[in-house]
Amino acid sequence: MTDLSQKKVLISAYACRPHMGSEAEVGWSTAREIAQYCQVWVVTRSDNRQAIEVELGKHPDLKLQFIYHNLPWTRWWNFGVQLHYYLWQLKTYGLIRRLDQEIGFDLVHHVTYVKYWSPSFLALLPIPFIWGPVGGAESAPQPFYQDWNIRGKLYENMRNWARRLGEYDPFVRLTAQRSQWAGATTAETAERLRYLGASEVHLTSEAHLCIQDIERFAQVPTPEDAPFRMVSMGRLLHWKGFHLGLHAFAKAHFSTQPEYWIVGQGPEYQRLQSLTQRLGLEHQVKFWGQLPRSEALQKLQECHTLVHPSLHDSGGWVCLEAMAMGRAVICLDLGGPQMQVTDATGIKVPACSPQQAVTDLAEAMVRLESDGALRKRLGNSGQQRVRDYYSWTVKGQYWARCYADILNT
């Protein structure tokens, strides 16, 4: 493999902050791992600076150089994050073009935001360009729209409109066409990247766990004396499918009195509580609200199975955390979880209609409730899969191979 130690790599990470989870963690962890192989510069927002410098102070061995950059009206960005992101990308291009004349980057890699329908103007630089992995092309199957209120349907229609509008942006097409390597988190996004003109498209996840968390989660024991307990975690949004989990729990014919925990907060909270009451599940369903990450992981630790009925998820971090703890996963056969979960690590349910999905979710719940040996087998396989494919250390090695291949050609 090509010696990368003297190669100068620029990472574009609009979201980049340690220990924040989600896209901010993608930006930080990608930069940290690549720095094991290359000389790395990271361009990011100025409001990430404090958290990054605290972490660098704890780990002075990290060989990362940060370029903090913001727009002059940054204090208003929460009122239009997507517009701010677009303009930030545009202004960053001018800054990096001048900086490249001084440093001479060998490769530029756009990491965050992880969405395919907004451009990275750094693709216009005369440098090999890597895009992603990006996601966002996933959509809930049309039959599931019937379960949503007006707000949910409006959100989905606006999301679809924004994606299509983004695909007409000539700079999005240039980003795809000028990428030497484009990563897609799901098959749906891979299809759109090819449509936009990307010639080298690879399926790969943006969600990974640090090796310390994987090792720590592997030591988590399975509850022995507790009743069979399932958990769903995440923001309580219409497309997360928590209502499907509740309907399935009510429909399932269990041999015991299991519990179903829901961890998270969001606009669907009252609606889900009302549904729980209508289904007569008040004594078996527990809403824990929004918890700090450490407490949320403790709740996951106290359960036997994760139920993740999301209808369009690019990532699915909680699936990896559950698998790392040795918990079997029940999910819909959609999006990022479709790639993460296999038949050896959980049960993937088709998503053809709400009625069918609820019936199949209920059957999966009953199957795992009644078969402890199956839960253990799926859990052990899940732990091995996370170690083999979803650690940030493995991802760093993956990027090193990609960089070497691109620089060789």
C-alpha cells in the first residue's frame, strides 16, 4: 500500500464535535482515525472549536490541524441551517483554494453533513475528491403515510421536494461527477448518486463505534431475573415508527408479561402516550423521556431486545450499540439498519404496509420472548459483526486503503 504518512489530506466536516453522537461524531471520529495514517487538516465551524480544543488537550498525541471558519451572520444560523450550510460550503471553497496554494493538499474528503442533495464546493478544487459516505435518499413506503397526521405528511412532502430541488442544483451534479469516490449509506442513496453522475459509488456506513465503547459494551451482562423487556430509543418523530412498535406489542400473544420501554422525546410524545392508553398497555409500557446518553445506554443495558421500526434511517446508531451489547435487534428491512442487521444478528421485517409490518413485528417479538437461546445466538453474532465491521479503527483502515487506491491512480 502507498505510504500515506507524508500525504496531506483536507477533511470538510461542517459537523465535527467529540462525544456528541450522530453527524458531529462522524466528523470528529473520521478525522481522528485518518490522522493515524496521513497529515490531516480539518475545516469546520467556529462554534465547534471549544469542544475540539478540550479534547485535543486531553489527547496531545492527536496530529490534527483545524481550520475554524464561519459566516459573519453565524448567530442566526439556527433559523436556516440548510441555507447556512450551503453558504458555508461556498465560502469555504474560497478559503481552501487560497490555502491549497500554500499547503498543497493531496486529497480532499467531504465528511459532513451526510446528505447527498447538497453540494461540496471543494469538489471544484484540482485535487482528488472523496464524497461521503452520504445518505438521505431513503423514503418511507407510501402505504405508511396513512398513519401520520397532517404535520407528518407535510414534513415528508417537503423533504421529498427539497431532495428533488437539490438534484437540480448544477453544483450537486458537479460534486457527484467530480468525485473519484462516492460513498452511499444505503442502496437508495447509491442509486441517486449514480443518477447524478458519480462513476465510482460504494455502499458503506457512516455509523461506527469507538473500540473503547465496543469493549465496554461487550462486558454488559444480560438481565437474568427481570421480565422480558424490549426497548425503542430515539427522537419521537412520526417516521421513527414507534407507533408500529406499540401496535405490534398490543397484537403479540406473549407467554409472559413483558415490558416495552420507550426512551426519547419529541413531537409524537403525547400521541404515543394516547395510543398506549387506547391499546390498554399502560401497565406494560414505560416512557422514560429524553435522557443523557449514559442513562439511555443504561436503559438499553437493562433490556433484552431492541425494537427499531424506523421508516427511513440512513444510520441507525442505536442498532450498533444494541448489537455491541449482545442484544438481538428487531427492525424494518429499510435504510441503514437493513445493512447493519443481518439474519444472524436480528430479525428484519418487510415494510409493505402498516398492517403487515405490525403483524410481522409482533411475531418477531413473540419469537424472541419465547426463545432465550435464539436471543443469545443473535446477540453473540451481533457483537462479532460490530467488532469486524463497525469500529472506528476498522473504518480508519478502510479509509487508508481507499486513499492509497485513489492516490495510486
